[in-house]
Amino acid sequence: MTWIDMLVIFIYFVVLVGVGIIGVRKAKTSDMYLLAGRNLGVFMLFGCLTAVFLGGSSTIGSSQLGYETGLAGVWFVFSMGLGISLFGLLLLRKVTGYKLTTISELLGRLFNVQSKLIGSIIAAIYTLMVSVTQVIAIGVLLSAMFDWNLTVSMLVGGGIVFFYTILGGMWSVTMTDIVQFSIMTVGIFLIMLPISLSKVGGFDGLVTQLPASHFDVFDIGIFEIFKYLITYTLGMMVGQDIWQRYFTAKSYKTAHTGGILVGIYSLLYSLAMVIIGMCAIIIIPNIASTQDVFTEMAFETLPPGLLGIVFAAVAAAIMSTASGTLLASSTLISQDILKDHFFKNISDKQFLLLSRTTTLVMGIIAVIISLWVQELLVAIDVAYAILAGSIFIPIVFGLFWKRTTSKAAFSAILVSALVVLGGLAIEGLSSTNPIIYGITVNIIVIIIVSIIDKNGQSKFNRQKNMSVSRETK
């Protein structure tokens, strides 16, 4: 790292801190703090939606998978973008009419307060764990850049991103996301990818130097691809961080268009990162740790100045996801747990303070967990397994099957969450089988209990008691 690269990174971090300070003045209401006033256009929404899921695991993890499995590693990130697009295509219209802030609010509207509470706890755990992955990722990046101890790197990187999130909330997150999305796009597509390819003789050189299996997108097997789709596509469709970004759109049409664009961009981004990882097989054939593929490639191939821009791009990807998921986790806890059950009559100003305090506490917890886990892809697997395994089915059944009862939904969420956690404990945190167990048990429980619970309140009866405006713009 030359002084030019250091300067680029320093300026970038200063800008982020500055946005956080300005955010204190801008985010004066809870609606502005949590949802940026619900007024984003297509480009800003697209940038924010993209930035929130293309983080450290997507960037560092995808290049790692490209090194290990070739083009088949594309399924990791693409399945995430697919989930965001499918939410916009299949569920957004139904969900928009409820005027929500959190995903657990929908569980409360569809079922009962118990389902809302357990849903908020599970969704908060998911978003917190995704924040943890980003703290790990920013730690890995800073450690490689400045040769710092990993623990120190996590504390510094996590501290910066949580600082501006705590102060400005969604307003700060939105402003920084647009900057980060732009830097990320330039750094990866216009600098890192073309230079990596040029070092191996272009795409033709890549083809001649790697075995044919590395160019087979189905090389990892249909079952492995199925697990990616189950884990990440379903997880994204019911992710609070994704829903909260969608709710910042100024209209249904805006949100719908932004969601489709995200799916397209995710495919392009995943291809770029995987190809960079494949180039590393030739340039760095005996790397000590495959988790360091991207950073080692940057050091090996980029000249001074461009190195700083690319590292800023990676930092941008990581920080945008960290800030979005941290805010999502604190929103669930502050609104659906603390306000609903402990601070029912507080003013909007007091709730804003409560939200900031909760964000601070969740940030501290995220850093502590990251120092314990320190393994990127393990943490992300745990997060998505818990969420998709327990929340996805009740929401879909609640929206589309009129006979679903409140007791059935609560039982399904509770039992499937325990099954997923039990599966992870038995088979290991890196196993993706528990999510399949959870979804299977979820479907069985929700159908059987709904049929047996004849006196329970079905969706049809609940709708007669709900005064929910379903008008969409």
C-alpha cells in the first residue's frame, strides 16, 4: 500500500463519518431514521437494495468460491439477487398495502401478537448475524491493507460503519449506499475484473489454462445448487433488511422496477467476482487461505492508486451491508419488542432516542460475536438458515392460504426454529441441511395444526376484523 492508496481509503472513511454527523440533523423523526421518509426513486432504491446484500460475504466469499469451484460459485450471489427480485414480483403488491415498517408487523397483522414477537426475535437474529459477517469481512480487509491484527481491524472497521448508522439511521445509510454502490461498480467492473483478466491473457487465456470443469455452472451438483436457492433465495424474500429498503420507495412501481434491476445486477456482479477468483488460480496457485483470494489478487495485480480505489470499493460493499442489516436488527427490536411491550406510550422523539440506543447496543453485540466466530461463510449460513427455515413458510401461507390459523403459524415458527438450531448443533454450523429440515417441518406443522385447529382464527376471519388499506400507488 502506497501513500496514495492510504489517502484514498482515508478520504473515503472521512466522508462516511461526515455523513453520520450530518445525519443527526437530518433524521429528526423516527420515520426518517428508519425509512428515509419513504421517498426514494428508482435509481436510489436500486442502489440501496444492491448495496445492502452485496457485502463482504458476496465480494470476498464469491471470489473464494470462484477459486475453489470455478463458475459454479456464481450461484451464491445470484441466488440472493434472485430472492430480492422474486419478492418484488410475487409478494410486494400484497405486502405494500399493509404500510409496514418490519416483517414481524406482517406476522402480527396476519396472525397474532405471539407470532409477531417470535418473528421479530428470529428476524433480528438473522440481521444481526449478517452484520457479524460484515464486521468479519471489514476486519479481513483492513488487516490485509494495513497489516493490522484481525481483532483491531474488526474494531476499527466495525466502529466506523456503526458510527454513521447509529447517528443518521436510514438517511445516512441511503446517502452512503449511493456513494458505496458507485464506488463498488467502478472498482469491480472497470478496474479489478479487466486487470485480472489481462494478467492471465484474457478470457481465452483463462479457458486454456483451467480445466473444463471450472467453466461448468452445474459442476457443484444440482443438490448443492438447490441448497443455495433454498437458503439464500428464500432468505432474501423474507429478510428485514430487504423489506426495509423496499419500504423506502416512493411508490409500488418504483419498488417493483428497482427489484428487477437488482436481479440483473446480482448476476453480473457474481460473474465478475467468480472470474476474479478463477484468475487467482493461475496467478496465486498455492494461496495459504482461500478467504484471502480477493485481497491477495488486488496486491498482486493492481498498481498504486488503483489499489486504493478497489479496496475502497470492497470496503463500500461491506459497509453498506453492515449498516443496513444493523439498522434492520435494531428496528425489529426497538419497534416490535421494546415499544410494543415495554414503552407503549412514548413520543416519537423518545422512540427516536430508543432506536439510536438500540442500534448502539446491537452494534456492540455484533462486534463481540464477530470476534468469536471469525469465519465468514459459516456466519452467513447460520443467519440464512434460521430465517428462511422458520419465517418464509408462515408468511407465504398467511398471504395465500385462507385456512392458516394463528396457532398454526406460531407453532410452525417455533418448532422449525428449534429444528434448524438443533440441526446446526448436530451437523455443524457449516451444514445447509438444517434449513431443509426446518422448511419441511414448517409446512407439515402449519398444515396439520390449521386443519386440527377448527376453532382457530383463519386468514378469512382475520381479514374481516382488519381495517387495512390495500391501495397501492
